[in-house]
Amino acid sequence: MHPSDTETEQQASRSAIDWRVMMGIILTSVWIMTGLIYLLGIVGWAEFVALPTADIGSFLEGAFAPLAFLWLVIGHFMQQTEISANTRAIMIQEQSAKRQELHSRRDSYFKLLGLIQDQLGAIAGFHYMSVCGPTGTGEMSTEEFANLRGEAAAGDASIFTRKMISLLSQYREDPQQVEEILFGTEIRTRHSNNFVDTFAKLLRNAESVDHDDMVVNAVLFGSPSGMYYRIIRAAQGKEELNPLTGFATRQTKN
């Protein structure tokens, strides 16, 4: 429904007379008319006016007491209806505020995600340089590393992460070589631990803004960083490996 339609309906409902008020007006009119008929037809106006003031007051008090009670009851039920409507409105506002807060937190998270992916890519890049650069196997020169860094800066933040995954996949049947690549030196160990710690923080932030695990699954199972994270954890003995792909598939312990 369009918002303008809702506003029109709300204005119409406010302008329409409540059925309880209408019933009260009708009953009040009938009661007063009946009282006037009784007063003029049976008692007589002259006799009524000639009564003592105290008697007139008692008569009017008795005549209008039922009307006062009637309107008191009508007012009570209308107040309860208004309270219920206000309560529903407050609940709707709270739900809307919670949704807006969740959307805001998700927007902030996705902005953070881009920055952290760049950071993870840089960590993987220096790790790859340590393994395949001049201090490692020598497969990659400093110039090639600089060119790849340029591609990463141009928008492909996961290029080094994918290269690390490709490199490790070549040795999926050789756990010792995988351990050498990931933890063979103090620098490589630091890079691996830094990558795992940074990604774990990213994952915890995803869990705080994700109520149906869509974001968590996308980050953990649908991104190169998530795959590389699980491969490192598998090498640490904290993940199980898929026998078909050789990659980590599910978390087994923290």
C-alpha cells in the first residue's frame, strides 16, 4: 500500500465519529427527550417550576446520573482503545528503529569489509612474496611483485590471496610442504596468524549484523579470503579438509 493511501485512511478514521460516541449521542438524546415528555406531559411545567429548589436539584441529579455513568463507560472504552493503538504504534516504531539500526550496522560493516579485504590482501601479498620472492623460491621478482601490488591497488584486492590458494592447492597431498609454506619461517608464521586473527574479527563483526547467516556464509565460504582462512586453520588442525577438494570445509574447534 502506498504511504499516501495509508495517510488518507488514517485521516478518514480520525474524522469519522466513533460508533460508541454515536451510540452515546443517540441514547442521550432519547433519554433527554423521554425526560422532557415525562416532565411536560405528566408532571407539568408549572408544577415542576413550583417545586422547592432542593427537589428540583434531586430530580435533575437523578435524571442525569445515568447519562454521566454512560459517558464514563464510553470514555473508559475509548481510552482503552486509544492506549492499545498507541501501544501498537510504539511497537511498530521500535521495530522500525531496530530495522534501521540493523541496516545502519550492515552498511557500516560492508564499508569496513572493503577496508579489511584490502588489509587481508596485503597480508597475503607479503606472505606470497616471502614464499615465492627472492628470499623464498625466487619464482617472483621484485618487479613482478610491484606489478601485482598495482593490480591489487587498482581494485583486485584478493589477487595475492588467490595466488596463495593456488600455491597451496598444488601441495594438498603434502602436509609438510603446506606447513612449510604457511609456518616455515617466523615471518610466514606471523603472516598466517595475522591473517587468521584479522579475518576472525571480520567474521565476528559479520555475525553481529547477520540474523540469517547469509553474510557470514558469503564471507566465510564465498570469498577467497574465507577459503584461505579455512586452509590456514586446517593446517593448524582447527578445520577438517574436504577429501575431494583438499580445502577446509567446516570448523571443528576454536
